[in-house]
Amino acid sequence: MKIIIYQLFPRLFGNSKQQTVSGGTLKENGCGKFNDISDKALKELKAFGATHIWYTGILSHATCTDYSEYGLPASHPLITKGRAGSPYAVRDFYDVDPDLAEDPAQRIEEFKALVKRSHRAGLKVIIDFVANHVARQYHSTLKPEHLPDLGKNDDQTLGFSPNNDYYYLPGQTFYPPEFVKPFGPENPIDIDPLSYSENPARVTGNDCLSSRPSLFDWYDTVKLNYGYDIFTGQEHYEPIPPLWFKMTNILLYWASMGIDGFRCDMAGMVPVPFWKFAISEVRKKFPNLLFIAEIYEPGRYAEYKGAGFDYLYDKVGLYNILHDIFVWKHPASRISDHWKSLQGLDDYMLRFMETHDEIRLASKYFLSDPLKAIPGMLVTACLNKGPLLIYNGQEVGEPAEGATGFSGDDGRTSIFDYTRMPALQKWVNSGKFDGRLLSEEQKTLRNFYKGLLSLAQKTAVAHGHFYDLMWVNQHYPAPDPSRIFAWLRHCNGEILLFISNFDSEHIQRFRLFIPLHAFGVLNLDVNDDFLLTPVFCFPDIDQTSFTFKGYLAAYDGIEFSVPASSASVFLISKYEI
């Protein structure tokens, strides 16, 4: 089965508030809860095609909402991004976000119940593991008593020591960036800019070695030290640094709670030897645990795969290429260049066209019309047998319009603010999860995604092999390789032909050639007759089955006419008279 990950952000997924204000508080703008992700919701997501749910923003993180009565005071606003705070500025690895609980005192139990509901629905659970950095005010209240807190035993007079959990800047005081507006420019706050400081300063999460990081640095976080001397580049991994054991214990804690996998945030900024150690240790007890690496350096993909990661982010590869094809009209032939560059790792890439980090497809800053993404999504879902990720709201054209506070109007759904997803709210429909409030266009879009996820589970896609047809389709009357990408997938006699038309304005008419070499790979006789049957076409046009002679497909090509911004898939089978 092909892994289909539905990334669900609980803070927003269950928020039913219809009116919100930019930079508003939890009380003003509302907040989704664990309990909003009901049995009905999970049943519908399973029916949609999801196999895994990536619950984003689960871990307790920096926030300006005060939970002092539960031992969780508000974070300092000058080192917190937004009122809700960044889910990636974790303040307790052993706790969950109290915002997400109906009763904050029972927050862990409510999360455990969500995990059980998810499993009952036949869905596996993924959460984030943020290994590179923590919130500046990190303090665990729920860690096992015998374990020291992060930084507790550090020698702060040393910039680096393999026994320290953090890196320090001795003799320097940390100050937050000037002119920081944590609640957005519309909500200035009257607070002493010197009211928060650290002495000595600690190195900021994005490897910023300045005690005065900028607004563009990860100033709300502190870098963790795995034995790599950030100042000299030297490695100190023997004896094993104490942080390795602490972080491995955190993975074991969540795995014992029933978590099925971890999306490892900024894994590429954490040394490979740690990952190799931690993943192997955790799998001794939980051998089927899934590990996904967020990494943006193709030259290091093989190294991270060798460390034990199951899948790697394909952001700087396929995602960026598809973005450039859509926005800058780059040639579709770049897709061929990309899979070749992966040198056999293609099946281990996690592919997507939206995540919490990326601009929404329906945003005015990207495509505006989410239906134009159809040819790119066909490539994303069916190029290889690796996992596919869908971000909540993508399937109904969430546009991420307007400023919501800290993040501003940037085409992304804010992960820093209390806000809502108005398009998704129409599908949620006050907890009915029936989509009755969706527009006809939104229903069409969601039906496309549902059909695509079903297509991705076909044997040829989920378990089969890939054959790129573009090497033999370069010149007229073959398809225009700048706008058309065509390929085959095949397994155990099932053969599928895929055609994506990236031209958003014109029908593309061409003759597609299937070379003699492909017939050999597919173990087909070129002298046979074959039936071409449409199995998935968007836009939904009147495509009929037709026959062709094998050798004619190789020498004369097969005539096609495909609509603008379309995805077409055909089953190739031997024609029996």
C-alpha cells in the first residue's frame, strides 16, 4: 500500500469560529481541540484515502496564552512568534499543547484518546520530532523525574562542550531582535525591549552565532548540541554525548504511547551519527516505526537514508521544479532531469505540493485557481511509489487570504496565530464532516483529490516500476516536452499510461510514441493489438477506449488530445478479439 499522509493541524482543523481578528487571542479567535477530531472526522479522512495522519503542533510549545494554573506560564512575547506560538519552538518534549485540550489538566489523556480513535479508524499516527532546537524558555514539567532537564548540567562558561546540551556565547547577553511585533503590525505591544535577556547568550536555532539575532532568524529557539563543535567544525561523538540519550528517550516515550512515526523537523541540521544511533535504538523496541527526514540537501540524501530514515523530503527537487513549471513556465522536461539526479532514491522521496511551510496552491501568490494544480498533483502522486502528503484544506482550495497576525499576508495558513481555515470549515460543517457547505468547484476539487488518492493505490503505482516516455517524445508530432510530461507505471501485468498537460490555456494535440524498448521492458509483443482504456481523467471529458497496434505506437505514435491543466490516465491491456 502506498503511504498517503494527511497533515492535520489540530489548532485550526477543529476551529469553528467564523469571525477572527488579526493577532487575536484564543478567546477571540477560537482554537481546535483534540476532541474535534472525532470518529466521524477520522472515518471520512480514511474514506478520502489517507493511511496516516500527521498531527502537527502536538508538542507543548512557546505560546503567549497563560496556563499558569497548570504550571505552564505564558512565554515571553519578545521570544514568541505570534500569540499561539510556533509549533517548532518546543518548550516540553514530554507534554502536549494545552490549547488543544478541552480540559488542560487532562491534555495527555485527551491526546491518548485521539491516538486510539485514529488507530480504530485504521489510520496510523505521525507527530513531529524537533531535534535541532527548542524554545528559549524550554522547561519540562512532565519528564521522568530521574532525567535531568535540558541544559540543567551545562557548563555555561564554555561555548562548546560535548557534555553540554546547548551552545553558549560566554560574555555576551542575548537580546531579542529590534522592532519585533509578535502579534503583527496591527497589534503593537508596549513592552520593555530589554525585559527578556539571557546571560550568557545561547546560539539560536538556525545556527545564528550572534547574541542579537535578526527578525529573520529563528530567534524564538535555541540550538541543541549533539557533539558537533559549531565554532570549529570538529566532531566529538565518542564517548556518546548525553543529549543523544535524552533525545532517544523522548522518541521512546512517544512510541510507547502508540505513535507510529516521526516527521523529523530540520533533520538535515542534526548530525547523521545521532540519527543512526537513535533510530537503531528505538527500532530495537519498535521495529516498524516510520522516520521521515526534513532535509533540503540532495547531496546528503543517501547519507540520511543510510542512517535509517524511511523517506526524505523532496522539496528542493520535485516541489521546486513543479512550482517553476507553473509560475515561471519552466519546461516539464525538468521532471526527467530530477528523477535521474536522485540516483535510485526516487522511491524514497516524500512528495507534496502543500505543507505548512509552503504557499497555498489556491493563494493569489501561487495559482489562485487550485484546479490548475491538477497536472502537477498527478506527477506528485504517481511518479513513484513513495509517500504522498496532502495538507489539510488543500483538497478544498484553502486560499490563506489576508494577514492573521505575526505571519502577515504571505499565502500560507499561519502556524503562529489563532486563526481559521474558512474553506475547510465548509467541509467540516460544524462537526458533520459532510462537505455540504462546499461550492460546486470545491466539491469538484475534493473529488479530484479523492480519485487521485484511489489511483495512487493501484498496483502499478503503489508497487510497480516507472518508465519515462519523454526521451523518445522530443520532436513534432510528439508532445511539446515543455508542457507535456508522459510516463508509464507497470506491475504484474497492470500497465498505466500517465499524461500531464501543464499548459493552462491550450488543448495539446500530439502523437505519443511508445518505443520498442518499452515493449521489451513490459514483456509485450509489438505485433499484438492493445486496448487503451481511460481510468482517470480530469477535467472529466469524454474519453473513449480505443485499440492500437504495438509497432504502430512505436513508429507512428498514438494520437491524443488533452485539455489544458489536465491529468489523463489510461490502462493498457492486450486486446482480445
